[in-house]
Amino acid sequence: MTNSIETRSFCCPDHSGQAPAQAILAQAESRVKAQGLRLTPVRRRTLEILLQAHGALGAYDVLEKLAADGFGAQPPVAYRALNFLVDHGLAHRIRRLNAFTACAHPGHDHRAAFLICETCDSVTEAPSEAVGTALGKAARDMGFELSRATIEAVGQCRDCRNGTPTQQGGLS
């Protein structure tokens, strides 16, 4: 599929393994329930797909996986689920890659900060407390009230700096 992206995170400990993924799903379900909403089967499966990717996926990559699971092959199926997840703090959109990734910390609101490798397109959600605090202070100092912020920092991951990229390019 053209403009398809599937990247692997180079340090995504919060998503690794079945137990952490289940913990993230449980946090997501609690968050949605607390908001008076539902994690429908297609929304839940979309979040599972993002968790399994350990990185970022384009909407059409998600759609392919949803269609294979019997959820329909029309783009609105994926986009509605992805938009719901992003709007309710369960996933993030990475604009630089035009892709989505599961939130590593869906149990609480936070300002996401991503480290994106410009060589292999790997993505990780960085610990963002200090970045979020600094950004919030800068906004307040300017008389601006933040409602949402996502930071995308571009550089090179450890593997690419050492000459052993985890994946050669993310776009196909």
C-alpha cells in the first residue's frame, strides 16, 4: 500500500510484552469508563493493534489489520477509532510521520514528547514531565492556556548512530 508506515520503537518498555499491554488496556478502559464513554470492540482492537506495533502505524496500516479481523475495510472505520483514541488520551498522532501510536501512559493526562529517528523512523514516547512542566510555564508566562500539546523531537536513535538501524526507512 502506498504511503504506508510501520515503525518500531527503539525503547518502548511500557508496551513490551503481554502483561504491560494488558495493563495499558486496563488503564484505557478505566479512563474511558470514567469519562462516561465506551471502548467499543473496534476501538479496543485499534488500541491493541497500536500496542502490538510498539511504534507508529499509519491509518491505512491499522485499517488493513482491522479489515483482516472483520471490522470492515472502509477508511472511516479506522479514522473514527483512531480519532476517538487520540481525543480521549489513549493514543497520539505523530504528525511528522502521519501516523499514530498507543499512549504509554493512558491513565493520566500529560503532554506527549516523542523522539523520532530521522534515519529509521523509530518512535518512542519520552518521559515528558519536565518537558510538559517547562512548556506549561512558558505558555502561562505568555498568557496562553494550553489544552493539548505534542512535542516531536527529531534526531538519531542509538542503533542508527552505531550503524545498526532497527529498520531501513518507514515509508513504502
